[in-house]
Amino acid sequence: MKIYLSILNSAFLSLILFSSNGYAHASETPQPNQNLNTKIQNVVERNRIKFDLSALAVSVKLPGKQSIHDYVSGSTMRQGGLKISESNLFQIGSITKSFIAAIILQLESEGKIDINSSMGVWFSQYPNWQSVTVKQLLNQTSGIYNYSDTPGFFSNLIKHPSRILKCEELVKLAYQHQPNSYFPIGEGWHYSNTNYILAGMIIEKITGHSLNEEINRRLLLKKLHNTFYLPYPKIVLGRLVHGYNDAQSISPQRANLPLHTDITGIGMSWAGAAGALISNSHDIALWTKSLFDGTTLQPKQLAEMLTLVSMKTGQPVERSRGTGYGLGVGSNIGELPFNKKYGKVYDHSGGTLGYSAYFIYLPCYDLIITFTANATVKSTDKLEQIINDVIAVVLKSDEWQEYKKKHRFPSYCLHSLGR
């Protein structure tokens, strides 16, 4: 089974650059050569048409550069709508999980939580889950049932699009199932949105603030000006590209949903801390960069985030080898052949009923690529095609050749670099 599809089922660029007040003209920062710009834009156009997406946005941080460059293609609706711009927003689904994990790890660095502590410290009302640790929530080894796997869950969302679901209601759906729904605690791996709903509730208990307040205070206000959590301001919703259910076949829970349905009006309370952020590809790239350059987390906490477990057994795996899932971030979690080609790879996907998002960081190449789309990318072949096409263009660029000449690479990169 393709893990990327499992994650997608469960969850849930004209150049222009960011300033603190929004977008600034591209001329204010050094740009990649025009030939590279054109080639990446062509990749975006070609893949959008090939995969029948009405909107696709891609952002790239080039090797040795600090700025993020954006490429967009398509329109805000399948029929009609406006040509999309870099300021348009998309639901980013489970990429939200990396934000939640980062806040938990920040709280740990502040001495306010031990990620190895059990849920019993925080939730006396769920006795069946008392021995599950916070870390097991974050790395998906808890065995707790995924509430969005509940039969009829998505059909009910479409029938009641304005209904606001509280965290406790979502957790209740999961708690009705056996405590070890998939395997004994810590003895396997299963992607469960319930884990991150619980993690969000823990953040609120520790801080005494709403999750929205903590996300804004800790992660968004200083650097991410186009990322928003519930409740969304109306002006923000006006920037949201319409999303469409294009993935009937990828999930039994979606089998009866009409294809190409516009799901933009369905509220996102059902996803909560597991996947309710809306953003754009530019902000996702900034976020990815901030995770790995030490801006967001202390070294100890970043090491914890990148400590991987097998997505088959739940047991620890070496970060330098194979695939695995950390704390809201994975290493080659799509089970695509990125590791063999490019050395270390860190990534995460996000999918809701009508949107897809993805980030990938290749440390050997100092390269970040992100994308957002307004339909569910239901095949790993699509994901691989979009990412590999962008990588192929970048690795033939002057920017990469310049970086390769000047940079000293760690030994784990040499094989992937063909040295």
C-alpha cells in the first residue's frame, strides 16, 4: 500500500516575493535566470494540464539561495473564475501536523511537557489510552483509531457543511473503538488524525490559550503572513481557491461522493489540529526552511522531530537510511524513489476533500520544493512527476552548478551526487 495515499486519505508560482505587508515586487531580490524561470513555469503548466488540475502553485528555494520563488498556473474555479496569483490560498491538510508537533517540541524546550509522558497526565477522561505517550501520538504509533475512518464520516460532512465539530466530538468517535484498534501501543504504525486532535488539546491545556492563539503567537505572526487556522477571517476565505473532490477511488469512505464536487463551502472543523490550516506554497516553503535551519526549533527538539520510526513496524529506523515517520515530518514518506536518487529526503503531504499540498526538502542539494493544488492528487505517480520534473530542471541550472562548486558536502551526500 502506498503510504502517500494513506496519508492523503486520512487527512487530510510570474515571480513575486513576500514582504511583511504581503507581496513585494520580484525586482527587490536576486532572481534565478530567466531561462530557469521559464523552464519551471513550463513544468507547472504542463503538469497542471496533464493531471487535470484547475489550479497548481509551486514554490522553490534554490541551492545556496535564501529567497523563495513562486510559480502559478490555472484559475480559481474549474469553470470560469479568475486567473490565480501567488496570493491565493489552499487548504494544506496534514502539513498542519508539522506545526502542531513543532509547538509541542517548543513547549518541551520550555520545560512545560515531557514528550515521553503519558496521556494520563493530561486526560483522565480517556482511561483506555492512559499509557499512550505524547511522542506516540506525534509519530503515529499509538494504535488509536482514526476518527475520519468512521463509515459515513465524509458523506455526513457534505450533508451538513456548516456544522462545527468540536475536538471532543471527534475524539469520541475514536474512543468508541478498542484502545488498540490497529495494534498494541507502540508496536506498529497507523496514520490517525485522532492523535493530532489530542495533541492540539494538550497544547491548549498547557498554555491556557486556544490553539489558534498559540499557532499565531509562536509560528505565524513573525514570518508566515498567508497561513491561517480556525476560525478563518472572512477576507481570508475570499482568497481561497475553490477545491474539488476528484478522488473517489482512493478511499472507501469517499466512494459515494460525487466526482468533481465543489467542496469549498464545507467547514474545516472536522480536521482541526490534524489538518485545518490554509496557506499557499510560498508560506509552506518558508515554513519548511524554518524547520530545518534552526529558526523554529532548538537542536535537541529538531533531532527529536527527525527521529524516525518504521511505517510498517513502528520501530526506530536510522535517519540516514530508508523511509520513516518522525514527529509531524517524515523521511520519504511517500515511498517514492527519492532516497535512492537524492540521498536524504524530508517531506510531508496534506490532503483534504478537495485540496492537495506537499513539501520536500533535499538537504544534499539545499533544495526545497512545495506545491498546492485544488484537487486531491490521488496517485503517487502525479506527485513524483511534479517533483521530479522540477528537480530535473533545477539540477541543470547555473544556480546548482555554482552551489556544487563552492559547497563542501557531507559524506552521506556523495553517492546521491554521483561522486
